Amino acid sequence: MTFIVRMLRFVFWVVVVSWSVALLRRLVQRMGQGAAQSQTPVDVPNDAVTRKLVRDPVCGMHIAEVLALPLRQDGELLHFCSTACRDKYVSETRKIAANG
Ligand SMILES: [Zn+2]
């Protein structure tokens, strides 16, 4: 009979340990979800900004606004794909200004 009692005790402890582990996991998941949920309202507008595309007036390429190089010229905000395009635009507008 002692064997069965030992087995029952063993099974009891296995159940208790697995149950407490499951409970702890649930708690951790809930905490993780709570943190993620509080971040979600901030993440959504950021994602919308990331997806917004702007056009490079020099090469005509479309780039994500966050990755583009901004330049404020005559109160207008322009975006460029690279410093090369921005420098080209700046030098060209200077030439036009010098000629005119
Ligand atoms: Zn460009």
C-alpha cells in the first residue's frame, strides 16, 4: 500500500507544481498584455506616421516621412531621399535665385 500512497503523493505534488506554474505564467502573460495594451494607443499613430509617404522633388522617389531628410524652404516642408538629392535641390534653387 505504501507504494500507492507514495504514487498519490507524487501525483498530488506534480498537480500542485504544474498548477502553480500555470498560474504564474498566466500572471506574467497578463502583466505583459497589460503593458502591451497601454503601449498600443501610442503605437498606432506612430505606425500611421511610418506609413506616410513623401515625394522627393529631385528624383521623384517616394520615401517614408520618418526616413526622409526634411528641408524647410520658403515655409514649405520638403523631403529628400538622401543628402545628395537635398544638396542638388539646394544648389539648383540657389542657381535660380542667382539668375533671377
Ligand atoms: Zn532623391
